[in-house]
Amino acid sequence: MKPWALFDWLFPPRCALCGRFLWGKEKQDQLCPACSGREKLKESWKMGKLPFVAGSVCVYPYEGSVRWGVHRFKFRGAARSGEIFGVLLAQRVRETGLLEQVDLVCYVPCHRKIKRKRGYEQAQKIARPLAEELGLPLEALLEKRRNTRPMYRLKAAQRRANVLGAFAVTPGKEALVRSRRVLVVDDVLTTGSTLSECARVLREAGAREVYGAAFARTFAKRPGEKTGKGV
């Protein structure tokens, strides 16, 4: 038995959403059959506009195994999940016709302290395979200059105040922004405060239009339902 095959047998990969062990073709798909057939959102990118954002798309509602998978990706070191998240999000961008509206891709950056602790930027892990799938350039157009409070603890108005002035265009990238139609990628869209602030910064730098793409989207809580930590 080859060493890699033995390792695969001892530590089989898990579904990027529910965490079930994968075997055979499932390993390549990175999703188990149940999660692969999970119903996706069907909204147009023109729906649910946010301030400074011309439109946005998401793949799944942020609930159940999607919430578990994103939490594992974001806080438990499952960085590889970003590959399938990016591919699925790219499919959504293409299906809705949003691809025809954008020129290049960027992502919501982490503050350097968070990146150092986590070891990677989760939105960048999604944005890279998305850009490759769509044949679009990926640029680190934004930087986070101020570390913000965890958003899950804040109400909508507090979220807007929390991110105000936290982002800026990366020095040396200004020329790439001007007159371009930019797609900003993130992991989860909640109130849209972070996406709106990133869009505001890009528009002020001369971007023609700014769109958003997030792997999952939260909706209004049902009575007694708890909000997932950290997003």
C-alpha cells in the first residue's frame, strides 16, 4: 500500500459541510451525497441590495450543516474547505448572470492579528478558487487597518459602527480599482455591514460598481433559535 493511501485510510477526508467521512469519488467532490444535493438559494443578484453594493449572491442559508461547515472552516483550521466553497460560489455567480457584470475579484481581508492567529484569511481561501473557476483576476484590493469587535455580539446598528473606517484600499492598488467593476468575496453575509463598508471604500477610490458574493447568508432568527458564534 502506498504511503498516501495508508494515510487516507487512517485519516479519511470529511465532508466540507456536515463533517461525514468521505470515500471513493466523494473525496474529490469534498461533499457527501446528502450535502451535495442540499437545496441552494435561488435569489437573483439584483435582489436585496445594500448601500454602495449593486447586487450580491449567496449559495446557502446559514443554518444546519452549512453553519457547522463554515464554523469548522473559519475557526477549526479546515482551510481546505475554502476550495469547494469557492467553486460552489463561482457556480452561483455564473448561474445568476453576475459574471457578466464584473471585471475582477477581491475579498474581505482579516486584520493582521486575526490572520496570524488563524493562519489564513478565510475569504481569500474562497476567493482564489472562485476567481480561477470564473477566469477573473484576483487582487488583494483591501486591507483591514483596525481590528474590530466580533460581529456576532452586535446588533445591526452596532455592526455598522464597528466596521466604519476599518478598511482601506491597499497601497499601490489604487489604479486597479478605478473604473472597474469589482466582486467582493466573503464567507457569510449577515446584515451586510462589512460588505457595504468595503464597497464604500472601493467606490470612493473610483470603482465603477461593486458587487458581493458570500458562501452563506443568514436570515431572521426563528423564536428560540441561537445565532452561530463568530460570524
